[in-house]
Amino acid sequence: MSDNFTYEEPDEKAYFKTLLEYLRIKGESEIVDLLKGAKCAIQSSSTFSKRRWNAMWTIIYFYVPISKLELVNEEIKRKLIGFCVDIMPAEVGFDVMDIEFSPLMESIEDLSEINTQETLIEDLENISQIISQEIISQILPDDIKQKGKDMAEVYLYLYCVENSLRLFIEKVAKDRLGDGYFDQLKLNKGIRENVSHRKQQESKNKWLRLRGDSEIFYLDFKDLGTIIQNNWDLFSSYFPDQSWILTKINELGECRNLVAHNSFIQNHEKDVIRVYYNSILKQLNDTLRSK
């Protein structure tokens, strides 16, 4: 037994998502259907559970559409408690001792159908309405909100750029080197150490989904250019020359850094992202189809 618990509550959305995936794996379709469109809350207490030394009595609250409350029975609750216990990270020190069901106070039943971006934007507008207009005009003027909406488009584009390159590199390397391709790539020690460190850090957060099944998703954007450059024998047939692709990756990387630091992207940078991504996609389309 250990008293070295973190007592840090898992992210409730991540915990609930993991629970649903776990239930699907276990074949508990009835419980999954019950929890569709529901919300989850984790409530620990200051009372010891007496199940483990210094672990806290914890209740999981499920807020389900009111039309589904009649589906709840003692057998479902008994089974669900066990599954909640299974996925609660041991090191947090929360013992799930009970669960409760309550009606979901929402105007729509299926929360999974809500567009997250629209919901956040609506929430931002609501906040703006309840704060003093004199204050809001000073700390959250309309041009800041508009720039934020513009940057959402830029992020989407860069997200596609970065992950297209990752998947392209993985496809080419895996085709040539097999499933264990990453260990065979020519990479400097620093990059490999960064990948190892990030995987170790994320493995500690057991209730969070990891970046991906492949090491390629643990690399920085600039590292993608390094892979292509250091392993040119694998990628030379896909591009006119090294400078053609490396220049584009480097400039796209500069735009990505601006976004990462919440700087506003001007029209010039938007044009660079658009033109370079289209050029890369066209080039890969032509070369991949000819292979």
C-alpha cells in the first residue's frame, strides 16, 4: 500500500471518453447506449475509502438525457462501478465507491453532435454580454475576437499540413524499411531523446490519449525536414530536389511558430501556407500515383 498519491483529478472529458471506449471493448453495448450524449463528473471527498490506505472515497456522477433515466437499473450500476474502478489511475488515490445518475440539463440530447468550435465562440459571445461593456472594450475588443476566428482557419490548415507530411514520411519509410522503420532512420541523438522523453511524460497521464501509435507523431515540425534531409535516399524520388521541399517546410515552420505563440498571421503568411501546401500535395499526388 502507498500513501504517495497525487490526489489530482483526471480530466473528466478524457476519463469519460476512455470509459466509453473501454465499455465498447468489453462488449457492453447496453451501457454505451445509455451513456451516449451524457456528461460525467468526478467528485472526490475528504473521507477515506478504507479500500486502500489514504485513498479517498469518490463518486462518479453521470448526467444522462432524461429519456434514458428509466434504463438505469441496479445491475447496470453494479457493472458500471467496476468499470469506473478499472480505468481510474491508481496513483491519483481516488477509489470509486459509488455512481449516481441525474438528468442532463441540456436542450439537446446528443452532445456529441455539438460543434466544439461553435460552442466556444457562442460561449465567448455570452461572456462578452455579461461583462461591463466599458471593461470588455478594453480587454476583449471586437478586433481581437475577429482575429481569433481568422486564426482558427490558419490552425486548421497548418494541422493538415503537418500531419500530411508525417503520414507521407511514415508511408515511404514503412514501405522501404518495414514496421520498425523509425529505428532505422538516420536521426541525431537529440531528436531520439526528445521522442523518448515525450513518450515517457505522456505515459504518466494514463487517462489521456497518446499522440499516436508511431514515434513520428512525437517529433517537432522542423524535425520532419531533418528526416527528409538525412534520409534523402528514401525521399529523393518524390521531390525535384532537397531545397524544393526543405525551403517550404522551413517557411511553413515559421508560420507554425507564430500560431503556437498566439501571434496574428498576416495575409502574406496565409498565402505562403496555402501555396506551399497546395504545391506539396500536387507534387506528392503526382509522384505517389506513379509509384
